[in-house]
Amino acid sequence: MDLGITIKNIRKKQGLTQGEFAERIGITQTYLSQIENNLREPNLSTLKSVSKGLKTPLPVLFFLSMTEEDVQPKKRDAFKLVSPSVKSLLHEFFSV
């Protein structure tokens, strides 16, 4: 799961610097940097703040972050088939 990278990409697409976004959601820029570089796993409370700050539902962040390795082996073919379309739809619908 590439949650940090997903957060970083959406933040950048919205034109926010790390400092601006960290201040918006009430965490330090250092902590945000660690999250975005997948060095720290944020708790649920922080994830909710991130989600709200990005105006993107938490389940959408999770789905956009999923990689093939996150899916059970017997379901990977289906994931590979539907994932690009679903991710594209989510990007368009939520402007992420």
C-alpha cells in the first residue's frame, strides 16, 4: 500500500506545499514528510484529518493506495483488470 505517495500526489495536485497542508490539518511538516515517504504510519485520527484536508473520503485514499500486493493472490487478476478503470473514475469524480 502506497498511502503516503497517494497523499503526496493529491496534495501536490491541489497546489499545497507540505508546510501549508501540515498546518491545515494540525500536524508538523516533519511528520507529514514521514507519512508521505512511508516512513511513519499515521493513526486513524490523523488519517481522518488528512482525508478531510484533501477533501477526499478515507476509503478513496485507501483504494487509490492499493497495490497488487495488497490483494489476495487469487483475486489479483481481477484487481489488475478493474483497478485502472476504478482509479480513473475516482480521480475524475473526486478531482484527485
